[in-house]
Amino acid sequence: MIEAVSSVGRNLPQTKVFRGIVGVGLVGLIIALSPLTALAQSPGQQLELDTPELSEPDTAPTPAPTPVEPELDRDWAGEVISEVVVTGNRRVEADTILDQIQTSSGDVVDREQISTDIRRVHDLGYFADIEVRAARDDDDQVVLTFVVEEMPAIDAIEYVGVDALSEDEVQDVVTLRRFSLLNVARVAQSAEAIRDLYREEGYFLTEVDYEITPHDERPDLATVTFRVQEYAQVEVKRVTFLGNEAIDGDELQSMMATREGNVLSFLTDMGTFQEERFEEDLQRLTAYYYNHGYVQVQVQMPTVRISPDRRHLYITIRIEEGPQHFTDEVDVQGDLLADREELLGMTSLGDEEVFRYGVLQEDMMRLQRFYQDAGYANAQINPLTQIDPETNRVNVAFDITQGQKVRIGRIEVVGNATTRDQVIRRELAIEEGEYYSATGIERSQMRVQRLGFFEEVNVTSQQTEDSDVIDLQVQVAERPTGTFQLGAGLSSQENFIFQGQVSQQNLFGRGQSLELSVQASSIRTLFNLRFSEPWLFGTRWSLAMDLYNFDFLYQDFARRSMGGTLSFGYPIGEMLNLPMGDALTASVRYKLEDVDVRPGGITGGQAPPNSPLFEGGLTSSLRLSARYDTRDDQLFPSSGAYHTASVEVADQLTLSENQFVKLDGDARAYMPLFWDFVLRLNASAGWVASTDSDRPVPLFERFTLGPSQRVPATTDDPAGVLDEFHRGGNKQLVLTTEIEFPIFAAAQLRGVLFADAGNAFDD
């Protein structure tokens, strides 16, 4: 048998080290913003890094084996190959290797092609050695054999020097797995990922090496060791701006996420240097100048200097501001879908004296939204600008290309393992076959998000074979919607407290909710069962039902009630085609409950003699209410508003023994702050009056804050000691400010700081 051999490296090196020097990782920083036609742009910037000289690693990096040219006997050239086979592989499938080999049966022996095949197999990263052998079989046919020697399997992955971060955090970014075949390229990638993780956490100078050590007794196994050389977190000591005359350095610093460290840096990440964040800062500075009319600004080469002890960074940012520019004429041209005056009315740039790039972008988006809502999904708005260099005034013409009118093809819902498709689809403000609408898509995404069933909702467009049809994909990521809560505690006022709740906000994936609540203490006992159906029989009507038994000790009286409510709602904003759409809902509720009220309460004091306030009985009432809800999430809102107003009537027409009319209003606003903190503002007001001239408003329907009166402490001696009796009021105003913050985000555990102010008032 004649044999020809080609080898890419016979022996795995005993120790292989990769060393990453983090301190030089900022070279090549580019500032990129959307260009303005005819406006000068800042060229790509490079970041100078002034660092102390770093020592070379003790062990020079050993490159991965590189394939060499095959050393086939010249006599094989031109011979026809009858078969190509693979041997030596144990873990890697032969088909995987053959897929990389382009030489096949029927081809002639080609030295260059075989060399290419060796390289393609080598690039898989799984082999320490590759040989190619040619031989004749019993039928005198030429057989080409690729003999591979697999890299060892990973026996263990070890981490040395990991202290500042947890080993679990490091493992999360490492893509290697035990018992998988060793791939040197993936090892190097994992080392780089560890280094990037440290840099993200502010450990800018951390060095990461790796070693691959063969097993002493098993040559088919190897241990991968990542060695981390940690240095202290690098703190930004000073940020200096040079060349800025129009905008003060403090103002520029306030635009940056990279801040100088201070005495509170140990509590926050202020002062921590993160390369990605710093790159965004440079873009943010350029955008800030653009928005103040300095459209020819150039943020020059930032210089970062590291102190000799490698603990502090000194950043210098050079700026060439250029002249400030002002807006002159604004026009529209191209495919005008409406009158020129109407389109110009959608722009604000002409109202600004200073040429503001941010206003220009907003105008472009408004014009584009107008066209997209008319079905022109691919409409393009191109701002053409002309600058007068003598006056520094800018003429702007919005050049509009409307493109082809587009219909919505197929709408696909993905990611919903529990929630039924229909629950999501019925919230969509768009339908298949309709013309494309950007506003409709945005409203659809917001409405699905407001359900509270999903962590994230995204609607994406997908091109089809038909240029006038676009498919949409609604991608959702479900969140747990069922809760089971048990709690117990001790209170100086309520003694032993027990509470429990079982709820499911997305019952059987149908969008319905079912909730059972139980509370028990020395002053209260509550059982409440609630069911709601947001789409009754597939219509826009909603249904909610409550059954409850409630016993509560107030300050000076006790109230026991048993009954239920039945509510129906409808989105009248949508029905009346109002701009707020389904955010405005009207509802009607019927309540039937039997109420028993008695003196005593927590204080055990007396009631006013012969007081009609303590008359209980049957309450049968109707309540009309309106709700305006623009919250971004029902469970954990961070923006939007929730306002309600209602009027409740209980009188002879509703067959009620307790007769009154009550007005209630509640206004809530949610605003995001920082670090996932949310500001919540709440104002509530109420008014109640009796409709029975012979009876006052029942005590249990009054507002319990505020007004009181002096009554005898005992019935035996009306002239004796007096007690304070809190009779409540018929008017109320309460203001609340809250700041909600995450405690443990993964478990959705949040805390609240709050302050209340308010009172009730009586006629």
C-alpha cells in the first residue's frame, strides 16, 4: 500500500496561555450619529490611552495548530477518487467532517483542493491533528482517507483569582461545557467574555489568562483553567473639557453617565468607568451640541490617563464647537399626501430660532408617522439642508418619498406558552388585510403590554414576496400571573394578624382573573371572592363579580357586612371614536349588601345618645363610573395615569333601606425616575349626602378621617366624663406621594416610601 500523509500538528502543547491586557481596549472608538445632508460631520475618533508599561506574560502565547500543505505523492495527481472516508473520530460525527470536505468520489486527486479541505476541517476547531492518506483498495480504486485526531474532552473548568465577582457570574459568560470537545477558539472567546464582564463592573485593568492542561493519565481529557488577575476598580477622578466656550463644562458633565467619583461612590456606581457607557457619553455630547445649533461640532480625541497606582482615571475631552446655526426657511417637497400647509403644520423646526437637530428629528418622525398611518409603511423623509456660511442660517426642505401603499398580511403570535392566541389578538388595534398603520401597531403593543401577563411585548415587521404586503410578528415573553401568599404577624393594635391570597390573573390562559382573599386579626375579618372577564362572550363588554363577608372594628364603631357586587363595563372612548380609544371606560355596578353597625369599635367608647348614625340595614345601590387608564403595565406601572370618577345612588328607586348619594374621584400618575425607581402621585376626593330627610348619611358610608364630637363615656351618667367620638365627615380630600423601588427584581419584590396628607370635613 502506498501512503501519503499531511499533518496539522501532532502534539497538544502541555500548557497554553492567553493573556488579555484590558488597559489597551479603548483604541478605535468611533462617534456615529445620523448625518445631516450638507452639514459637516465629526470624523471617526480614536481614544488615546496613556497607561504605564505592562509586563509581558511569562509564557508566550502558543498559536493553534495551522494546517500545512498536503505532501501527496506526485503519482496520485490526476487519479480518480472512488471514495472519501474519515477515520479517527469518536465524538464528532463523520458527516460533520465530510460536510467540510469538498473533494468527493469521482473527482481527481487535486493537491490544492485537498489543502483547502484540510483547512476547512481544521477550522471546526475540534482536531489536534489531521492527516490525509491515499491508497488503493482491493478493486484497485483510489480511496482518500482523512485521519483526524480529536482534541481532548474538557474534564474540568477551573477559575483562579476570582474574588471581586462571584464564580456564578463568571460561569454565566463562559460558553464551555464539561465533557464537550476542547475548542481553543471558544476558550479564548470565554476568556475575553470574562474580561469584558470585569470591565462592565468597573475593573478596567483586570487581566485574564487561560491554561489548557492535559490529564496525567488520560490523554483524551484536559482541564481548562482561567486565571484572573484582579485590580481594584478604577475610579474616574476628573473629567476635563477643553475648547468648550458656548456650553459650560458642568453642563456637559451633567449629560454624561460617566461621572467623577465622590464620597458616596461606594453606594452607587458613580465614578465607575465603563467603556461602553463612555462611548455613549461621547455620542450624547455630540447630540447635545447638535441640539443647540452647533452642527459642525467635533468631539476630538479623548485622552484617558491612568494614575501610577492604577486606581484613578483622568479623562480629557477636547471639543471644537464651531459657530452656532439658526433656522431660516422650512419647506416640504416630493410626494405630498396632503396640502403643503397641512404638512408644514406638523413641523416645529420653523418655530425655533436656534437650529435644533432634535427638533428636526421629531419633525421627520411626525411626517413619517402621518404617511405610515396612511398605509405607506416604507415612506422616507430625507431632510435636505443648505447653510449660508456668512449668516450661519440653515434652510431645510423635507424631501418625502412615500413609496408603495402596503397592507398587513399575516399576523403571527409567538412566545405565548400559556396565554391563548385569541387573548392577545383581541387586544390588537390592527387586522390582517388592513392598510399598514404605525399608530395602530404602537397601540396594539401597548394594549397587549397593559394586560400584565407579559414581561416584554414586541411587534416586528417582516417582508414578504409581495412588495405591497408586510407580515407582522407579535413576540411576547410571559411572566408568572398566579400568586399564592400567606402572611402572619403581630401588631400592637391588631394583635395576631393572618392574611392569605390565592389569585390567577390569566385563568387557564383565557385572560380571566380569579382571586380569593382572607384576612383575620383582632379588629378585622375578611373573605372576598372575585372573578372578572374582560371580554364577555367575545364582546367589548367586561364583567366583574364579588362575593364578600366583612367584619371590621373602626375607631368608634364596628361594621359587619355580607353581600356582593356585579359590574359591567365598556370602552366608550373606542365606541365614540375618541382619541383616547379604549383607555376611557364606563361601567355600571350593582351592589347588594346587608350591613350591621354597632357602637364600640377599637376604643370601646359610647355613641351619641339615640344617634341615627347607627342604623344599619339593606344597601341596594347603583354606581356609574368612568375610568381613564394609560398605565404601561397593570401590575407594575412605571408611567402613565389612572383616573376614576363615580357617582353611587342608593334610595327608594333601588329598594334600599340605607339611602344616600356619593361622589368619588381618584387621580393617579406614574413617572419613572432613575435606577428603576417610580414616582407615584395620588389625589382622591369624595362627597356624600343623604337622600332621606329623616335619616342622616349612615356612619359606615361617611369618610372616617377627621371630625369628632364629645359624648358621655357611660350611659349611667350623661353629665360625667366625656369621650371623643369620631363621627367622620361627608367630604374628604387625601393626597399621597410614593416612591417605589426594586428590592429583589428577580422575585418582583419592591419597596415603597410614602407620605400622606388629608382630612375629612363635615357640614
